[in-house]
Amino acid sequence: MKTWILFNEKDELLLAKDAEGYRLPTDEDWKAAKTESHHIVADDWVLRISDKEAPAQMARFTLRQSWRVLSDNEYKRAGKAWEILFWGEETIYCSKCGNPLRWNTDISRICPQCGREIWPQLNIAIIVLIQKGHEALLVKAKTFRRNFFGLVAGFVETGESLEECVAREVKEETTLEINNIRYFASQPWPYPLGLMVGFNADYVSGNISFADGELKEASFFRADNLPEIPEGLSMARMLIDDWVAREKQESDDSIKA
């Protein structure tokens, strides 16, 4: 049985609920006919519907909110579906000849006139935890909606490596010099069409100064005295949690020694 991934006009994800909690709806929950208005992504039926069409019993969550109630697998499937849905709605005409595009595969569209096939282009961003002794740099960006501290982040520019982007963004946002830049992990970031790549780095020199105006607060914090930090779905939180765990392990090892 296929799963429906339904979004309404407000970009909210519609979820069914049973005794075990929230989940993506199936044919039993949503009995709409499979018409040309839907799209298939990795065997899931993906469709945007009006709120009036949505069954009243279905719950509505933003994609971010759904992370708290869905399994990791279902959240990732919903995220991919949202990215493809968004991209498809934004990519209507061929950029080469101007003719309307049609779907070719579940992640590509093709121009029937000139044969040009296109795929979603990811926006690649880096995020970095900078360590200075037993402290880590946490920052508060002007764009943060909640009152928490995160990490320095920014988009990769054409013609630079990921490591070059890390050094540049840190310099532009804080004026600090860093080295020993090392890869941590990556994650799809469907808000929308993003790929977040995490790094660790070491402080070398400099005083914090908000060089490009993107930050409003920044400071080095110890692991046992952290401010409010991002929630668990983000790469920022993964980097911070990893650093806190390493600090705790080092402290425990020193006590045993």
C-alpha cells in the first residue's frame, strides 16, 4: 500500500493519527483518485491539496514540527517529497527554449521540445563548531526566530571548496582566524532544497567582531554553562552535542587519571 504525502496551501503536512501516534496517511486515510495532479517520489504519492479537500481528522504540521512526531524515516521521506514538490512548482518552463516542462523521472523534468532534462539544484551550506580550549563559539544570528544560540553557518559560493567556505564565513561573520578544519557530517535540509555540511575547527586568533552584520551576539561557552541551543533535528545541535560529549569524556578521563 502506497503512502500519501499531502501538503496544503499553507505548506503544512497532513498526518493521520492512530494508537501509536502520528504517521503519513495511506490509501485507507485518503481515498482520492490517482490522477495527473499527483507526483510519485520514491514510491510515495505526493500531492498538494486545498485545506477544504483535506479530511477533517488529519492533523496539520509544518515540516519542522513534523520532526517531533514522525519516525526518522517518515520525516526524511516527507522532506524529500516537499523539496521535489516545491521544485516542480517553481520549475515550469525550459530555461533554454521556454517551452513547458513535463516530469521525466520522479526527480527530473524534461523539455519535450528541445530534450533538455533538468534536476533540482541543491543549495549547499556549511556550519561549523569552533573550539577554543574547553570552550566553543556560539552565535545568535539576526535571522533567528527563537532566542537561542547556534553556530556560524553560510552558503558555499561558486569556485570554492567546502573548507574554504568555512574559513571565509567565519572570517566574514566574526573576523576570527581558524585552522584544523575537519568534516563532521552532512544532512539534507529541506527548507527547501538544502544540503547542510557540518565541520569542526580550532580557534587560532582574533577578537569577535560582527564584520558583515549577520550576527547580533556571539561568545565562547563552556559545555557546562550553555545558553539555549537549537533543537535536535539540526546539524548545529548534532555538532554541539558531540562536542559536549567529548568534553564530558575528557573530564571523566582526567578524574580517573
